[in-house]
Amino acid sequence: MGGGRWDTGRYTSDSHTRAVSGVDDFSYTKTATKIHDNLDPKRIISKPARKLESRDSDEHPASNAVFVSFDVTGSNYERAVDAQKKLPNLMELLKKYLSDPQVAVAANDDIHFVGTNSIQISDFESDNRVDEHIRNIWLTREGGGNKGESYDLMMYGAANLVVMDCLEKRGRKGYFFMYADELIFERVDAGEVHQIFGVTLEQDIPIAEVIEDLKAKYHVFVIWPEGGYIEAKEQYGRLFGEECVLVLQHPNLICELIASAIGLNEEKVAPADLVQDLVAVGTSDGDARNVTTSLAPYIKQRGGIAKSDLPASSTVGASRL
């Protein structure tokens, strides 16, 4: 629950300073032996509310929570790097589409390979601390061949250890985006919840119940990389609904995809105007049209949007979901 406001000029200046000083954007990863203290999920139950808070304030009287989770296993860790490089595009578009956006960044690996370092979650922030948190994510680069990653634990945390004024005061759901390309485990293990969050459960929880709780609090989207495991994508469709699965066609456009999905869902941008909004924050015309292609199935699933309402290229690939 941070104060302040996002400043793209400061982001650019800080990036330049690190570059000329030879400091890697993800310098924490270079020497990390554990997840960063500011991302450790065990800290959550020590907070005043024993939960992460997205709250209103005099500075941000109509807060809206956005929870963005990355997979930092060996095959996917670069998505967090891509997002950090394009963070200004996300933040500038969020300001356009949401009042007082507050962003939490998170990352998962697989608890079976990295134990207590498998889940990382930041506080909700309104300013350039979003950049600080994402750069402090430990790019663990592990995972393994067990056909699954700890997405279940991330969803449990987002569903049960977050409170949001947008929901409690105004009945407005937050937004939850999770990048994933492996299968989701069928149950949340009570022992693993205690290991990661310090929370005691009486028994394991079926994943369908966790997703039900998650969808009661958030507009939920799973971002699946084009060319990933098709059985995982099919599972996501069954668990969340096809309209909740977004295909990321180009890895470096993850921020633009997230912001555009929010703009469409908030009805702050018409499908035909997406390209214009994306180009306005520095996205090339070609990349902007690739984003609309990824979102075309979501637009059709929501119903009532004719193909003629979409940018010319965005009907390509519309059958992929």
C-alpha cells in the first residue's frame, strides 16, 4: 500500500544511471542466496492486517489493485526481464484505464526444486517502487520435469492473503495476471502453504476451490506463451474458462497485453482504438497489432464485438483459444 505516483522520467533516469555505472537491472539475482526480504511471503502474516493491502488514501482515494505474477523457472525467467524493460508502457496505460492503480509484482518457481524460495510477492505500490520490486525478483531459473510449477501456491496467496478497498468499499474486483506454461497442480498442499506463508491449514485444498476464491476477488487472466505446452493451455481453459486465457504471441509484449486486457475489460478503450493507445506509449504499429491479435479471442468470448470493429490484422489467430 504505497504512496506517490509513477514517474516515467525517473524510471528512464534510473535506468541510465545503472547502465553507465555497469549495474545490472537485476543485480539482486547476481548474488542472491534467498528471495529478497521485501518479496518474502512469510512477512505477510506479520503485517497489521496479516495480509497485503491495497487501500485508499487521501492521495489515492479510488485505488484499484493489479496483481502480476511471473514464472521465473529456467525456461521463462526472461518474461520478468521483458516486463521490467517495458514497465513504463504498463504504468502509463494503467493510469489511463484505472483510477489510482496499485501494482503488486510476484514470481514463482517450483517448491519441489527451490523450497521456500519458490514464491515471491511484493506489496502493492503506486509509484516507482514497482520497478524496484520487479528488479529485486530473484530469477531462480530452476523448475524441473515434474509437469507442474507452484502456480497453485501463488493463487492461494493472492486469493487468501490480500485485502483490497476496491472490492471491499466499491464492489470492484482487482486484476490478477499469471504467466504460466506448465500444468497447475490439482491440490494446494497444506504443508507447502505453511512452508511458504506460515499459515496453518487443516487440510489440502482442491485447486478448483482456490480458483473460485480467486475469481471472487479478481478479474483473472492466465498468460500462456504461444508454442508452450498445449496440455497446460487446455487445462487452463477448463479451470478458468477459455475467455481467461490470453496467448502471448511475442514475449516482449507482456506489459502491453496486460494493460490492453484491462482497458478492454474496463471499457476504457474500444477494440478498434487499441493500436492507437499502444502506439501513443511508444509501441510500434506492428507490435500493437500483434497485441490486438492476442486479444481477439478474448474480445469474441466476451460477445458482441464484430470482426469489423477490430483492427484489420487482429482477427488473425482468433481461433487459438
